[in-house]
Amino acid sequence: MQMGMIGLGRMGGNMVKRLRDGGHTVVGFDMNPDSARDVDSLEALVAALDAPRVVWVMVPAGAATDSTVETLAGLLDAGDIVIDGGNSRYTDDERHAELLAAKGVKFLDCGVSGGVWGAERGYALMVGGEKETFEAVRPLLETLKPEGEYGLVLAGPVGGGHFAKMVHNGIEYGMMQAFGEGFATMMRSEYVDDPAATMVSWRSGSVVASWLLDLFENATKDDPELKNMPPVANESGEAKWMVEAALGLGVPTPATAAALYARQTSRGGADDILRVVTAMRAQFGGHITKIDEIATH
Amino acid sequence: MQMGMIGLGRMGGNMVKRLRDGGHTVVGFDMNPDSARDVDSLEALVAALDAPRVVWVMVPAGAATDSTVETLAGLLDAGDIVIDGGNSRYTDDERHAELLAAKGVKFLDCGVSGGVWGAERGYALMVGGEKETFEAVRPLLETLKPEGEYGLVLAGPVGGGHFAKMVHNGIEYGMMQAFGEGFATMMRSEYVDDPAATMVSWRSGSVVASWLLDLFENATKDDPELKNMPPVANESGEAKWMVEAALGLGVPTPATAAALYARQTSRGGADDILRVVTAMRAQFGGHITKIDEIATH
Amino acid sequence: MQMGMIGLGRMGGNMVKRLRDGGHTVVGFDMNPDSARDVDSLEALVAALDAPRVVWVMVPAGAATDSTVETLAGLLDAGDIVIDGGNSRYTDDERHAELLAAKGVKFLDCGVSGGVWGAERGYALMVGGEKETFEAVRPLLETLKPEGEYGLVLAGPVGGGHFAKMVHNGIEYGMMQAFGEGFATMMRSEYVDDPAATMVSWRSGSVVASWLLDLFENATKDDPELKNMPPVANESGEAKWMVEAALGLGVPTPATAAALYARQTSRGGADDILRVVTAMRAQFGGHITKIDEIATH
Amino acid sequence: MQMGMIGLGRMGGNMVKRLRDGGHTVVGFDMNPDSARDVDSLEALVAALDAPRVVWVMVPAGAATDSTVETLAGLLDAGDIVIDGGNSRYTDDERHAELLAAKGVKFLDCGVSGGVWGAERGYALMVGGEKETFEAVRPLLETLKPEGEYGLVLAGPVGGGHFAKMVHNGIEYGMMQAFGEGFATMMRSEYVDDPAATMVSWRSGSVVASWLLDLFENATKDDPELKNMPPVANESGEAKWMVEAALGLGVPTPATAAALYARQTSRGGADDILRVVTAMRAQFGGHITKIDEIATH
């Protein structure tokens, strides 16, 4: 199949490679003139594709995706298909779909998991949109996904792909936090000599065997106590969105929230909380001597 | 009434003053020769009291209380009463009670709240032990407690006083954390100009009016953003014991645990967790280029 | 001063009473013809007030407040003042303020705490808006608030009053959860005979003394084990909004979230989580015998 | 090698099979006369083994393991080896090791993961004890473990095997809770048509690919909404022990605790908390009319 790819960064670039290796024709565009782009404008990209066109948007969520979709709405024709494969919030998808639908352009949102490993392992793809549109681009999706029966799902209507990816990332947060809590507990205990080796041993036969644990072996190979890693983690938006979405749905997500909070705390988010706690303790614990300064209760 | 007080630190010293102001006769002992002690040994303390004696132990929980109780078991006579007013774990009380009971000495455990304010406000007292023993020392307890109908309870059998105090402190942790979370949220928001003044305004008429909020006003009077307070809080043992006790009873205590975890985190307890999270993210997020180093999943 | 009150339910009605007792003239309107309303339409309310008018809106947040503000924007004149004293989300306030500002009408948002006790104790008021507008209505606010120096604050610009109230309610959630965790722990323990009496004893002298604890005494007076209370609690929107706002600000609020989650869980929100846990346990724990049904990992 | 197995339940029985298939000679004993036991007493078991003997204890943790180890201490000779492969708490191991060491008998504790799948996949084994003892029984361990380089570790000194297994199970709790939170969120959302199919699609290519997710496919094959599963989960001791151990080490484990609390809550553990919350809300929210019953604050 033929496809246009907008955004040739690490993710987009690797996906183009996997698509071409799979026999597809991809015309690539990126804002960056130093990228391996085939055309130097969205207009040129659209001109280079045969109708009905398929255009995959793989640019940062938010303003960049918004403006790309808006521009595409002005350039594409009825029957063309736009796929947003970036990390957009699911609430943006309906807006994008409506904007494009006004021109007769179809829309799919596609959550993509797999990181840098996707080029080799294939990408897990979660798609939102109409079944007919999904089937129209299935050959591309089949090439991007891993071999075998898993890794591709039409999750639901427009927004469903990014909703599923958001939930996926929330789960990922919880799993990493769980491994972290176990590692940290063993690091402080005299009962376990080598926490990393112990965790790596679980890669086979244990209930917690997982791809994250496979990666953990690589991470600890030369740094078993992870001393080169900072005790700080950034957050991407998705776990936050999931906790928010669940709040609205009345679903308690304490483990996901705990994972998110651990990261926010590592970046100083709880500092003012602790200041209040310490200030109150100082008041009732006796560091204050001028007892008349406060009215008795 | 007559009583011996062992331990003349801030808490013990203030309690002696309140008792004497209330007309009781107190013989004080402390290990520290520079203290305002009346006698210089436990033997002398016991000798100075009329039988049946009442001895209040107000020394650090753990080894110090253990050895004091053991020594008292050897010095006191049947019918005497020992009150442990320190912060002992409730599980220690039964052991102490048995040790003393072997000599016919009675035992009460008494959780004491009130901090430095107790000298003026009176102390909230939670007692564990037999009703008869409790009644025997009631005149002392009535003097120590605040005026009015509240502030004194026979919570249950031996251990009940410290169990109640442990729960009390767990609640205190949760309340301080709740205030801290609110303050921190307002500190980062553009909607609230002066978070401290806003919180202080709640001292009257609001649902969160409380003694902790009264103290908060004092704490923020000269430092409304609490910039002089470190974003670190220590933990005493009691909230930890409460979370443990509740675990064993099958009662989930997520808010109390959150408050405890916030303090442990502020002291570096979560650092290794974050290292794992960051290490895993680095693996799948693309900072690793040698894809062959890890087996595909 | 003269004022119009829209909404004569429990809160609005009690506030009118307190204002009239304080010497103010209040014209009341409510949609309900059976209410103690003075006029039967918004038009009549506006006509009955002298310019510059002050109108207090005390109707349910959301659609009812939206439509009331919209109608008022069409009826009021430049220089008039609208106060939203309901439980609106702070994000609604800016929209309302802009709508009114287009007609020269000024706006204040006012979070009100105090519940049914406010009529007697006075209401804790948190206001958002311009200082000049705040001062213009100060006589009304001074009457509504409790006696003494606390209970009224200009928290910040438009939105600040409801933001502060939202945070206040989040703290309230955390405090109630903390008390609940303590009570539940004592209820299951053999160490405490009467958990309610023990908690009530903390009303004086203890660190957790608070208005909520005062209310707790009343609640447990005839039902010390709270057997007449259902183990289910509804949520109002405000704690949810606070957790969301804090998420966006990067502030971890685990205790507030725990309180919110406890309520959501009590209403079945976690049921599907438990189904997954139980299903997975059944799979690896041995309730499945046909080992060939699942591919080995 | 030759070995005695005490306890021929699902775990012990399957392990015997795997050992015999691997060429080892196993003498089995179980209290249950209907089991496939080879001997009918511990004495007979000991008599049937050549010195130095290896005896694997695979009975319920607590009293059953205690009494078995005590009996073995009286039957075995210096140089023999006892392996506790059950789910004992790590704090029991030192006691057992000392008891046996007094007779010159060596001890290993061995955490075993793998459930009913272990018979086929092999068991993940975590061992605590001395390296020399570990090496002496390595042929047995190599047979029990999965093929390949993973699945067996000498985690640390006596207690280390069960400590590692405890941490492993804590991680397992956190992972299952994370999957559950994701599933529950999707179940309530209109964006995802088939949450189970979406999760199953993640088995390949995604960051959350894991053995638990493999099992999830099997669990949802005929029941995609898990309607046949109760919204209740029991707890085994190990996650509770891990949360306790981490508390003592100063390591916050909020995700593990959240998973544990979710199970305790599902069994009614939070009911009294909600009763307090509802009772307090009723007090300040207006369901109480006799305002004089409570002292103003």
C-alpha cells in the first residue's frame, strides 16, 4: 500500500522503515529539513500520494497535532484517511474527526506501544474509528504489528485507540511501580544479597515474568544497584489522563495513582505537604515556647 | 494523692507541675542528675512513697521502659500500681503487666496526648487496664486531664490505652497530611493568593475547624509560605504500628498509610523505586541502541 | 444593605434568615412557588432592587447556575454585582465573570462552608474576585460569617473562592477518612471496648480535637457502633475536582484520593478490578486443570 | 539424587512428578492416608533415605511447618539437609535453622513460584541459606526450575528465599491490581467496546506483555466481562508481610498496599470507615435538626 508519514522522529522513522521492509510505499515528511524526508511540505506530501490517500500523523500531541490535522483538512479530499498515531488525548480525537469529516475525510486514532523495540518486535496497535476505515488500512497495520495473532485491535469508536493506549500506559506505570517497590524493599533488607539478580531470576517460571522484567535485566547488567539512575522520574501525560478519566467514571485507581504520585513527589510535588506536617509537629511537639501566642482550644 | 514520677523530661516535668498545682504530692526521679529530681535512684523513689504506691513511668518506649518496669518489679510490693504513660507499643503492655502481676503489682498503660500544650490545656488520657485500678488512680488522672467532660477514657484492658493512643496518632497523621495536601495544591495554583490566610480563615464556621488548624495559624504567622520549614518529616513509631495493626485486622488504612509513606519518601525511602522506573523507561523509551543485547520477548 | 437571593433551599433560606436577623433587606426568589419567595420571577427580583444591585445566586452548580447567570446578564445593569455562592467548579467562574463583564456587571464567587450549622454558627466564606467588589458587599459577608476574626477571606481572583472551597472539601474528605480508619481499626481490635467513647474523649486536650469530632459525638450518642449507618458514602464533585486540579499542578494528594476512592469503592467502583484479580489467581493458582488451553510463556 | 518429600498436595505432588521425570528418586510422605505416599510416617521416611539425607518440606506455613521441622530435628542426623519449600514467613526461617543446627542438620528456605503451571513450565525457585548447602542440592533445584538460564537464585542467607518470594508476591499483587484498574476503567468507558480483547491484544509488542496477561486471555476466553467472577478477592499472607517488612525498612510501598487494601475492602474491611464518613456527613449536611444537641465549636 501507499502511505504518507508526517513526522520522522524515532518512532515515525522506525515505522517507515518497518513499512518499507514490508513492501509498502511511504512518502515521508518532517518539519526538520535535516530529516530523511521525501518532500518538503504537507502540500507536496499530499500531491505525491494517489487518492484515496492515507496519511499517518506521528507528531507531538497537542498543538503540533492540532495544526497538522487542521492543515490536512484543507489539503485532503473526500475519501482520504488520516491516522493519528501520536500520543493525543482521547478527548482530542473527536474534535479532529469532526474537523476532517466536514471535508469527507475519514479519521482513525491509533495508540502505538513498543518504543524503540517496535522496529524489530513490531508495534502493539490500538485503533479507534469505524470498522470500514480500519479495514481499508489493515495491510499497513498488519505490517506494523508483531507477527502472530496479537498486537492489533480495533478498540472502539473514534477516541478508543488513544483511550486504550492511555489505559495501557496507566497499567505500565503500575507495573513499574510494583517492581520498584519490590526492588527497593530488597535493597534495604539484609535478607537479599543481590536484589537485581533475584529479580532477574524471575524471568522464567514465575508469575511476574514479563517484558518489563526482561528489560530490567538489561538495565541492571552493568549497574546492579542502579546507582547511575537518578531517583527521579518524569511523567508523560497518559497516566495522569487515565487517573482523571477513571475519576470521572467512578473507578478507583489507587495503584496507578500511587505510581503517578511517586513520580510527582520525586520532582518536589510533595514538598509543601511536608512543610505543613513539620510545621504542625513543631507547634504541638514542643519547639514553640511562647504558649500564650495561641488561643487555647 | 501521692505519686512517684520516673522521667522528668518535657512531658514528665510538665505533668509533675500540673499534678502539684492540682494539690498532689509527687516524688520525681530522672536518670539525669541535672534534672529537678527529688531522689537519685529508683530505690529511693520507692522508699519515699507510702504503700500502696503509685508510680508513673514516663521514659522512652522500648529498652528504657523495659528496664524500668523490670527494676520496679523487683522493688515494689503487692498492691502497688505502675502506670506506663510513655509511647510504648501496645504489644509491650501485656508483657509488662505479667511481669508485675507475678509480684502482685498492678499495671495501667496510659496514652497521653497534648504535647507541650498539655501543661496548660490538660492532657488527653487513654487508659488500659482493670477498672478497679483505674478508679484507684482517678484523682491523678482527673488533675492531668483538661477541664470538662472530655479527655479521659478507660479504653479497654491492658494494652488498650496505648492501642487507643496509637490509633489517635494515626488519625493525627492523616489529618496533617490532608491539610498539607490542601496547602500544597493552593500553593501551586494561581487562584489562591495567600494559601495560609485562606486556611486560617477556616478556623471558624468551617467543617475543617480543628486544633491543628489553630496551630497552623501560629506556624504561618511569620512564615506564610513555610519557607523556613524543611520539606522533610520524621516518623514516630505509632502511625507505623497502627498501619501494621490494621493490616493484621484486615482493615484498609490508605489515608494513614499515605501520610506515613509521604514522610518515609521525604527521607529517601522511595529513591530505589524511582531508579527502577527510570531504568525501565530508559530501556523501552529508546535510550538503548544495541537492540541485540536483550532477547526478544 | 439590600440584596436579592436566588435559591431559597436549605442553604439559601438559612442565609436569608441570618442576613435579615443582621438588619439587611433581602428579596428572595426561588423557582419553587411553594417556597417563601418574595417575588415570582428573576425580572421581578431585579425590579425590586435598587441600583447598584447585589444578587446572590444559591442554586445547584452546573446547568442551573449557568442559566441563572445568563438570564441575569440580560437583566442587570452596569455596576450591579452577582455573587455565585453555590458549589460551582472554579473553572466555571471565569466564564460567568466574562459573560457578566460584557454588560459591566461585576462578579464574585463565594465558597460557603457550614452546612445546617451555619445559620447558628455563621458560615465560613471564601471569596474570589476583585478587592473593590469584595469591599462593596463586605457588610453582607460580615453578617453571614461567624463572629470573631475568622471565617471570611478574599482568597484570590475570580475562581479563587470556589477553588479554596474545593480544597477545603478535599481536606474534609481526608479528615473524615482518617477518623474512619481509626474507628474501624478499633472496632476490630480486642484492645478497645468502646471505640466511639474513646474517640469522643479526644474532644478536649488531644491533637485531633476538631469540629468533626464534636459532630461524631452526636452521631454516636444513640448508635455507638454506627450500625444504623450504611457502609456506603456518596461523593460530591468537589474532592474529585481537587484531585484533578492537583494532578494538573503536579501535587500528589494520596490521602485525599484515598478518601475519594473509598467512597467510589463503596458504590461498586472497584468490582471489576477484583474480578480481574480473582480471575488471574484462579488461572495460576490451580483451579484450571486443562493445562494445554494456554500457550506456555 | 535421592530426596524425601513431605506434603503431597497439588504443589508437592507435582514437584515429585517433575523430580522423578528428571531422574531423581523421591520418597513421598503425606499425613493423608489417601495420598500417593510411599511411607506412612516421618520415621519411615527418614529410615528410607540414605545419609546424608535431603528432606523437602511442602506443608502449610505456620503450625504445620513448625511441627514438621521440630519432628525432623529429632529424627535427622548431622549433615542431613532440610528444605522448607512452603510459604513460611521469612522470620520463621531463622528459628527453624537454629533448631536444626543444634543437631548439625542444615537448612535451606526455598520460595517456589509457578502454581499449577510449574509442573510443565518449571518452578521459579528462590533459596536462602549457605552456598555450600545450596550447591549440595543443586541437582534437585536444576530439575525443578524451568529450562534455560533463569528461574533459580540463591537470594541470601537463611530467610532470604522466603523474603524474596514474599517480595515476588507483593509485586504480583501490584501487577494484578494494575491490570484490574485498567480493565475496570475500560469497562465503564464508552470508548472501548471490548476491554478484554483490547487487553489480550497487548500480549505481543506492548510494554505490558507478561505471563499474567497470557493467563488473562484464558480467563476471559469464555467470559469476556468476567461476570462469573465474584468482585471479591482473598489475601494470602505474603503481600501483607511485604508491606509490613517495607514499613519497618522505611520503604513506602503504596501500590502494593493499594492492591492489598482493595482485597481487604472487598471483604468488608472498610465498612466501618464508610459508616463514620456517612455519619459525619449526615451531621453537618443537615439531616440533624436538633441544633442544641451539640455544643457549638
